[in-house]
Amino acid sequence: MTFGAMPPPRSRPPQQRSRARRFVPLGIAAWVVLEVWLLIAVGDATNGLTVFVLLVAGVVAGSLVIKRAGRRAWRNLTETLQAAGPTEPSASPRPPADGKGNNTLRMLGGLLLMVPGLLSDVAGLLCLFPPTGKLIQRRAEKLLSGRTGTAPGSFGDAFRQARIHHPDGKVVQGEVIRDDEPPSSPRQDPPLTR
């Protein structure tokens, strides 16, 4: 192990904020303002009791959806574990036979129903409606898999390959241990007696 003075910290150029870090807070603020404006507009068009009933109905419906999706996920887990048995601990989970998988999207829909507001209720219902749910699922899988950003042979693909093969130059301090010579036999110390 080496001991010594720590090298002086390198000065880094200021990093620019990414688009997501810049626009996500603005998007959330705009979403909240629009939700409040819609609730006020519905309250003006009808009455406050209607708005209250809509909000409570969204919370109740969302909690029922989340409860049902959680039960389905638990049932699928127990079926998978029972089917794998004790002899196959590495069995991969299988999709349910009834074709009603995708509990993640159902839970997201239930959560959006529970969030107070009309836009979040519409977004939650879109997650729960099967055709739009499948569309959302495909789009999310495509975004999360990373295939959307760069096509093979494009400039973005070349940049990603260059970053893979040329790391950013960070140095990790450590110690090199070589196994050139055979390990020596362990020490034979006499046993300690009391």
C-alpha cells in the first residue's frame, strides 16, 4: 500500500446543464399550473362538490387499480416460484399465461389516477386503456433500450464508440500486486496458550 500526499484537485471546466435538467422542472411547473387551472375551470363550470367528487373518485379508482395490479404481481411471483421448484433456483420468470402481464403500466396508471388533477387522470386512463397502453409500453421500451439515439454508422454511433474506446482519462490510485513468484507457504506460528 502506498502512502503519500494527495494530488491537488484538477480544475474542471464548468459543465453545461443537460436539456432534461433544464426543461423537466419547467415541464412539471407547467403541468401543475395547468392542473390547477383545469380544476378551477371545472369548478366554475359546475360547482366545488363536483370537483371534490372527481378528485375522490380518482383516488379511489387509482387505489383499486394499484391493489389489483399488486395482487396480480404477487400471484405471478408465487406461480413462478412454485413452477421453478427447489431444484431450479435460476429459472427465469415467465409472462403469465392469461396474457394480462404488464403490471408496471397498470401501477403507473393507478398512481396517475391517484394524483389530484384532471390531466393526470386522463394520463392514467390512457395507461390503463389496452391499445394506448401497448403503444406507451412499446415507446417506453424503445426509449429505455437506447436504440432511438444512434443508428449504426451514424455520427452519434461513432461518437459513442470513440467514448467507449477512449476513456475520459480519470486516474484511479491503487496498488499493483503481481503473482510472478509462487506464493510462499503460510507462517507456522505456535499456538497461543493462556
